Amino acid sequence: MNTGPSSDEEAPVASSFLGKAMGMVALAAGILSAFLVIFTLALTGYSVFQRYVLGTPLTWTDELSGFLVVAIVMLGAADILRRGEHISVDLLSSKAKGGLALGLKFWGFLATAFVAGVMCLSAVEAVQFSIDFEVFSDGYLEAPLWIPQSTLLVGSGLLCLIALVKAFDVLRGGRKKQ
């Protein structure tokens, strides 16, 4: 399993203007994701304090934490892909050289873009349904579901765009070397 670029191979830097712009957006989403991790940790600590020290449990923190975990993952995924720190199975790619290695990278990014695109389209439908029918969460928050579902939309859309930019950069890099 590969958990990121090796010491002799740095994460590829986007060379196009679009790649750099999308990278900045992904970085901003990653920073927001990191802040949400800290917020979720503080929220969980506060909930534990309320329940076990003060004896007054908060009923809404579990539901909010669940929504926040989805936001953390979806907002952080594109930045992880941008930096090349995603988890991958490198059974074939570690042994591939030259054009085959570029081809595997390209198809990997294209597959990621496809899956993220399908997730994005599904999220669009879910958000639209939740808005149209005014769907609320079942828990104590009774939050409009389109709000937490929108993190799926933003995260998967951004992941799709970053994967497409990375695939384009692999193509551009492969053509420059030939």
C-alpha cells in the first residue's frame, strides 16, 4: 500500500493555471476540514464533560458529529489527492516504468474523476430532493438535510475537478517528456 509520494518522488505540482487555481480551492477546503476536526474534537469533549461531570447530557452532539465527519472527509479528500497523499494499492504501479507508469496514473485519476462525478450527480439529486420536499434530519437537531448533504456535493465536485486536472497534467507531462 502506498500512502503518499516516496522521498525521491515529490507530489506533482499542477502546471496549468486551472490546476493551480483548483489546487488553491482544494487547499482551502483541506484547511476547513482541519478546522472541522478540531471543532468536532472540542464538541465531543464538551459533550463528555456535560454528560459525565455535570450530569446533563446533550442530545444533539452525536448527530452533529456525524454530519461533521462527512464534511471532514469530503472537504479533505480533494486536498489529499492534490498532494498525492491518498492511499493506493501499488501492486502494479510500483513496478511500472515509463509510459506504462504514466498510463496507470492517468487511468487512476480518470477513474477517481468518474467515481467522484457519479457521487456529485447523486449528491445534486439528494440535495434537490431534500430542498423540494423540505426533508429534515430525524435526530434532535431537526436540521434541513440539504445542509449536511451539500458537503457531499462540494467535496465530490472538487474531488472530480482535481482528479481531472491531475489526469490532464499527467498527459501534459507525458507529452513533454516524449
